[in-house]
Amino acid sequence: MTTENVFEIQRRIGEVFKIHGQPTPQPGFGEPAAEYRQRVLSVAQHLLPAGHIWRTPDIRRQPERALDSIERALVHDRVAAFKAPVGPLREMTEVCARTGRVVNKFYGDTKHCWESLPGFQQPRRATFVPNVGRGKDSSLARAERAAAANEMALAYQALDAQRAADGLR
């Protein structure tokens, strides 16, 4: 690659660290861009899944012309796999370049999210049950029954009080 700025490298490779919720290693004071790139890629290679072609080799010993393919494998493959609309939802916090606001984005399959919750598997349909809330099931009829039961209880209490006063208990 041509001469690069360490902060451009940090921005590009930092996406891999961001999707794993880890901070991007900071460039050292006076560290050349090529050395910083090798160091960050060697740290990021531990985030690759087991069995990946760039998981085990020592990146610091690779020639500089190989770093492009290593970076492509690390950054583009991992970020593309993270943003793929497959599996459970994953949250990623980004800063909007235009406004500078923090934005939370979600990647994954929304169906996977909703199917795991009970009651969201099938669309609900309204059902009509005739005569509910009418006649003996209405709130007015239930209130009248409750009032009658209350009056009956008061009448029995008054009768018990009268018997007790007469000494008939």
C-alpha cells in the first residue's frame, strides 16, 4: 500500500474490534504506519474463528505485500459475517460521520428474534364470542349479584345481633 496514516489504519481495522466490543489498540508515539498495521493485525487475528487460514501464522513475519490480503480477511470477512442478516440480532454502536451522533444498529435476522418469544409465532386474529358481557355475564348483572349478596350478609349480621341481644344464642 502507499504511505498511510496510522489513524486511517486504526479506523479501518478498528471495525473488527468494535464488533467484538473491544477497544482498538492505540498507535505508539512515533510508531511507523507499517509496524502499527502489523501489530494491530496480529492482535486482531485472535478474534478470528478457529480454523481460519490467518488464525495461526505469525503476522509480524509476513511481508508487507501480504498485509492487504490479511487485512481483507480480518476486516472485510469478519464485518461482513457480523452484518449478515442471519442468526440472532446483534447490536453495534457507531458514530454517524455526518452528524457525530451515536447510533445503535442491529444486525441479524429479525424473524429469529420474534420466533423465540411466545405469542409471536403466528399472527393473532381477533375472535368474536357472542353474548359475552350480556345477560348474566354483564358487569351490571355481576354488580347486582354482589350487592344482593352484601345485603344478605348485612341482614344475617343484624339477625345474629338481635338474637344475641335476646339471649337466644
